[in-house]
Amino acid sequence: MSQNENNIYSIKAGAFAAVELPRITEVRNKEWVAFGANNLFPQALIEYYNTSAMHGTAVDAIVDATKGQGIKDIGDEFVNTNGETMNEVFEKITFDYVLFGSYALNMVWNKEGNKVVEIYHIPVANIRSGKFDEDMNIVEYYYSRDWGNTRKNTPKAFRSFDPTDNRKENSSQIYYCNKYQPGQEYYGLPSYTSALTDIDVDARISRWHSQNLKNGLSPSMFISFRQGVPTPSEREAVYSELTKAYSSEENAGKFFASFSRPGEEPTIQSISSDTDSYYTTLEERISSRVLTAHRISSPILVGIKDASGFSSNADEIKVAYAHFMGTVIRPIQEKLSKSFSYMLKFAGYTFNVDIIPNEILIEETTDEVVTEGNTELKKETKKYE
């Protein structure tokens, strides 16, 4: 609340900041490169995945289609002493690549340095890049379980993957993979980065409706106090208390109580609005923009039925999935297959990773006996599940 020279008071409104792209900065006295606000941008991406239903479903759909039914022929072979198979490691790096735009592997060499003997997935959200050396090469990567508390979880340095420097203390290395993006020298960004604001809004709307249902009241009100004009500091204190108590989606629907003498009670006027149509339109906009950012052309691929003009769901799914595979999934599979195959060569595998595709519609064939005259004929029928 502010006061002008004519003693006319105005009420200020709270501001909501849009989601900003992460700032990647080389911090003095730190060996690693900061990734976003407080060096926690990957952790923010995890929160978006967990709180936006539309975004989380889109990520899962892309991951499931990309990993398919696993790696052909060699997928069940063990690749580390934890008992993980090649398929299990590949599924994890696929998830990381779709969610974060990058993935990381921990490659462990034998004592002679002539063969990789163990391959581990390492959560890329816990990896931070070292700074470029004088030859513009990244020599080290740093791992911490919690980058929000590096005093307790001290970052550990690993040699970046280098087959020519892989003995003794450098035998355990990190391979970091991301696609080329202009302006991104250290870290990869996910393909849906342009829709982060919409994803954030989706999560906020869900929390807003949840709180309204829990509390059962609307806080959209105009409050007028009639006890005279308080001092500027008193007005600021009242505004701060109201803002803290009732603003943001977490406080939707809360009520408040007033204690005052007769004639001095505050005037409270509800500000009504047609929110039903507003939220319907907003939900459609958010869904459209989130799916567009993931390049999912048909909502039916994430379980949303719309009026498409197809005669059956099966026809629509087939056409949509074929487009989805050609424009989204195969480029990701090619990137992951090429990079993962390259790492496997150092472990003694000499052929490329081939992914077994999913069956989108399970075709079930049955024989139905049909009688024509005195002849019994078998009629083959098909249905999809």
C-alpha cells in the first residue's frame, strides 16, 4: 500500500515471476560450473516432472517408446557388479536424456587400462561440469548426492572419459552425453525447455484447486479497514500479513477472522469472476503448449481423446504413433544407440545397439465358425487391445 501527496491510498498487487532459463556460470573459488539458480536447475526439472500431470505423462510416453522392449540380443547381459543388465542401464540413461537433455555413465577400466570392465548409470542431476582447461577441454566432472548441501555432501571429482588417461586414480571415469545446442557449452537442456512456464502453471493450478477443495472458500475479496488511517509501517505490516496468509496457490480458499468494535469492523466484498470458463480455456492452452514442446502431435498418445475425424481409436493411434516414432522417438534412439554403442566398444562389444520396438496395439486373432448351407467355414476375426 502506498500514499500519495493527497493522502489517497492504493493497494499494491503481488507479482509472479515467469520461469527463467538457467544461468550457467563459472563461479570464482569453485572448481565446477554452476547450473541454474543455486546450482539446482536439474532438481527443479525433477520437481516439474513430479508436479505437472501432463508433463510427467508426456515424459513417460517418450521414455517408454524410446527404450522399447530393450536391446536386441545383448540386453540381458550384466554390465556391473551390482547385477544390472544392459537393458536396465539403457532404460535409466533414456529417462535422464528425455528429462534433462543429457545422461552420464560411470566407466570403470581394468588395471591395464585396455578394457572397460564395469558400466554404471550415474544420475545426471547429480553431475556438474568442471571448467574448460586452456585447450577448451573438460577434464573433470563432479558428483554430489545433494548440491543444495555441499558441506555435508562434498563433491567428488572424476576424470572425464579419456581412453588415453585411464589408470590408477583415473580408472573410474564419467562419460557425459548431450546433444549440440547453440550457446550451451557445459550442459544439455531438455527439448521442452520453452514450455517450462506452462508446466509450472499446470502444477500451480493443480495445487490451487486442491487447496480450494480442502478449504471450501474463495479468497478473491476486497478488504476495507475502517479504523482510521494507519501509519505507513502499520499498513505495510497488515499487507505483509495478508499476503503471507492468503496469497499463492498454497493458500487458496483459506478464511480469515476479524475482531473489532461495532462500527469499526472491516468491509469485505467478494470479487466474483467466471472462473469455470477461464480455467477450461487455460487448461486447453497449457495442454496444447506442453504437448507441442514435447512434439506430441496427437493427445491420444497420452490418453486424451479428442474429436479427430478417425473412424476408430485404433486407426488414430496407428497414424499418430507412426508420426511420433518418425519425428520424436527415432532421433532420440539414434543419439542414444550411437553414444551407448561407442561406450560398449571399450567393453569388448563390437556391434551397434539395436532397440526392439514396442507393440502399440496387440492384435488378437480368433477363428469363428460360420455355416453356409451344409459347409462349415472358418472366419478369421481380429481385435485390438
